[in-house]
Amino acid sequence: MREALGALTLRGRAFLAGGLTAVACAVVLGQSALVRVGLLVLLLPLASALFLARSRYRLALHREVSPRLVAAGQTATVSLTLTNEGRTPTGVLMLEEHVPYSLGARPRFVLEGIGHGWQRRVTYRLRSEVRGHHEVGPMTIRVADPFGLVELGRAFHTTAPLTVTPRTTPLPPIPLGGAWSGAGDNRPRSFATGSAEDVTVRDYRRGDDLRRVHWRSSARMGELMVRREEQPWQSRATVVLDNRVGAHRGQGAASSLETAVSAAASVAVHLASRGYAVRLVTAAGEDPGTAWHARDARANTGPLLEALAVVELEARPLMDSRWMAEAGQGLVVAVVGALQPADQPFMTRLHHHAGTALALALDVDAWAPHLPAVATESRAVLSASGWRAAPLGPADRLDAVWQELGSQAARGAGAAPSATGATRVGS
């Protein structure tokens, strides 16, 4: 009851004040009829508060977000189903959904009373221009009496995930060259059966199918080992994203990092559509959710796009190179920011491990022309490391730069600069 009295609306408080005033005036003036009117006005909000306080509302909420993975600029639909599982019919319901600021204003709805076992369903749309992982919800509900004198607040603490992936640009097909242990432009071929020579074992990693555990090797090594059946014709690609703080300029959606993430996503989707098993490597190393061993990357780029949706700047001076322990990295496409001479050993080693090495080098100085230049060493580092690279600025079209990069791959060494400004770097 105390909660209900504290939830009196402005109208309810006005009724209380008016009733008390009427009773006081009636006593002073000796008007018995006015006393009855004052008591009626005074008791109405108290009776409403008592009714809501004694009511046992049992409301159930089901929230569904479809689809749960959308690209920036696309729309997701949220369906809310509210069910009254109690015996008491509700009054007017005012619903407010809590959503992150980047998804827009909070949706609000007003529903008429819901009887026992009844359902009400409402839908609304969400759209974000910014990538990221968001939680939709929780929802707060205010239950009001029919006269609007009392409003009680209730909350559902459940949420639903929504991931906004980076924008992608369709890229034209270009000659990509060698993949891991085979021709890169050939679609991966699998065999119905494999010989014993085709089967190797490695350490068990989280997410591996337990049916692939090789028990004989596990008993010999003293730890779980799984079979790794890697065929020599599987095409692999590694997308390397330089997301270090010192390699980028700008803030928010207009930063060079966002352009780099969008470029990496576009390249990954393009390579996956051409039959490559694609994984993502950032400054912190290989992303576990996109590793080659964890899934069939050719079938779905969802995990990779989800990983790119939450990429942030890393306060690291150098790129992590521990993931290059295994030989044969296949096709490597690097999206780099401002490189320094200290990055040359990493780029040289990565080029040495790759079947084909291509780079999209962001002209990060163009994102902040009023600041001192930081990308002056990038061209020299890529050239000394033997990379074939093309510069990408804020005004450049990614598909055109990608096409020029492919043209240089076809022309080979000594290609002249084109109108887009892309150049062949290295030998």
C-alpha cells in the first residue's frame, strides 16, 4: 500500500488535495453535502491505490529480435508478446523499452487492459548506423488504474542481443594467386575418404567436436588430441586488420579505423564467396571465433562479421605474431594503418609465410590533415617487405582500389601508377 500511495499521479495527488480542501471547507462552513463530495473525491485515489496494491499481476514477456545479425544501416524488427498469466485483468499498460543510444529513441507503447490468459503483441524497428553488439531491453511497465490516479512500475530484466556488423562493399573478382598449399582461385575440394597420411593430430581447442578426438594419441600425449584432416586443395585466406591506436586517426564513425574495419569485412565476404576459408587476425592475434579449426568458414561469414562488429583500438606498439607459428598462411590480405620501421620484421615474416600477400594501406593522414603526418614510413615498410599494396583514402572507392590491386597483380612487377593512385609496392 505504501508503494501504491507513493505512485500517485499528478491527477491522484490533485484529487487528494481537492478532497481534503473540500472536507475542511465543509466543516468550517457547516455544509454537510460538501463533506460527502469531499470524502468521495478523497477516497477515490485511496481506493485505486488499494486496488492496485492488492492486485497480483502475473505478466510474462517474450522478446524476439529478427534478424539478430544485421549490417549497419539495415533494420531489425523486435516483436514483444505480453501475456497475462494471473487471474486479475490489468488496467492500462504503458510500456517503455530500454535500448542503447546508438539504436535510437526508446520505444513507448500504451496497451488496453489484458484479461486472464490474453496476449498483446507489439512490434517496432531498430536501425543503427554504427557497428557494435547491443542488448535490447530491459522493459519497464507502468500499470495504471482506469481513472489514471495511480501508476505502479514493474520491470522485466531480460534482454535480447542484436549485433550490427560493418558495412560491406561488393568487390569485383580479381586474380588472387596462390592459396594455402594449392591454387588460390580454385574452389576447395574435399574427398569422401582420406588415407592415413592425410590425417594429423593437434591439441584440443575449445569448440572442437568431441567426435574428432584421437584417443590413441591422447593417451600417448597425456592430453586431448583431435584429428585434423586438412586436404591439400583447401583454399585459405587470412585477413589481417591493424587496429592499433597509433596506426589510425579520427574519431567515431568518421575515423580511419571504421574504414579499415569496413574494408576488412568487404574483403572477407568477397573471399568467402569465392570458396576461401577465411579467418580474422587483429593486433591482438588470431580471433578464436574465426579460426580455421573452429568451423567451416566457407559456409558462413557470420562469426567473422560478429568479430569485426566489436573490434576496438588496441593500445599495443606492435602486432602480435604468435599466430604465425604454423607454416602456410595461404592468401593474406592486410588492411594496415600507419606503419613504422619497427613493423617491418612483422610484415616481412608475414609476407614470407603467405602464398600471396596483398595490402590495403590506409592513408590515415587524410583523416586528420591538421595533425603531423604519421604514415610517411608505410610505403617504405611495405616496399622493403615485398608487399603488393594499394593506398586507400577517405574519398576512395574500395571496389576501385581493389580492382586496381588485382590489375597490378596481373601486370606483375614494374606496373605504373594508375588514376586511382594505387601503386605496386615491392617486387
